[in-house]
Amino acid sequence: MNYRLTTVLLALALLLVLGAGSTLAAPDASVKTADAGDYDFTNHGTAWVPEFRSQFTAFVPKGWGTQTKARVVGSYWVHMPIPYPSVLAASTMYVKYVEFCGKSNNYTKAYPVHWDMYDGSGSNFYSSNITWASDNAYHCIGATFTPGVWRQDLGISVLMTYQDTTTIFTLYKAWVRVNPAP
């Protein structure tokens, strides 16, 4: 046997015995873990859409989310559909938790103030004011449903307030946790 082939085989065997480091990142410890039977579905932050594009000087999808900047001081709606199966493996799925995330480069000038959840019938089944954190860090806002609620589909609408036309607010992912009927 050729010494190069032997060296490669020994190196592979050593990696298997010692355990090769994975290139896949481990889940973030802050991520909420799901109970058995729960399923999480997410939509990437590039899926956000403005209610009226003309209200923004910037509504730009980036690799990590959508950067927004208002054309005029005011409050404007942005929307995101969140895909989830209303029936999975012959079980009806109930919405248990919904969350969206964002970050401002000046939390005193651009921030979310309210959010609603809708289903395909146009029915608003959840509505709540938002108190945004007093810093420029990445934050997530969530709503828990106990008991879970069945919907034919899911969309969220967020009312954003802009107190100037230079502050950037970045909208990140939104996701839903569902579980089968009890």
C-alpha cells in the first residue's frame, strides 16, 4: 500500500476516534426549546413587506433581514406571512407561540408599537401594544397562546413608529410554534 494512502486513512481513523469538530453551529443556548410534539416554522427576515412602499425611503432586504427607513415621520404598517401547516401528519396543528425580532440603530427614534395576527379569512385573532426595549440591541417580541388556537394560516402585522427619517430599523425573522390538538 502506498504511504500517502496509508497516511490519509490513518488521519481519517484518528478523526473518527477523537471526534472531528463539526462545522455546523450548535443551537444558541438562549433559544426556547420545544416540548415533544411541538413544531417550529420560521420565515427569514427578508420576507417583510411594507403596507405602502411609498412611506419608506429604504425597505431593503439584506442577507439577515430587511432594513427600513421612513420617508416622513410617522407610523407605518409592515407585514410578514409565517408558513405553517394547519394539519401535519393527520393532526390538526394549533398555534402555541408567535415571535418576531428586530433591531434599531436608535431605539428612541424607530421602534415597533403594536402588532396584530391574522389568518387567511382576514380575521384579526390577536392584537397587542409593544413596549420596545430601551437599547439598540437585537430583541424579540412574542405571544403565547394557552390553549393553542387553530388558524388556517398566519400573518403578522407590525406598526412601526419613526420619529426621524435617518434612523434604520432592521426587521428580522418571525416564527411560529405549533402543536397537535390535545
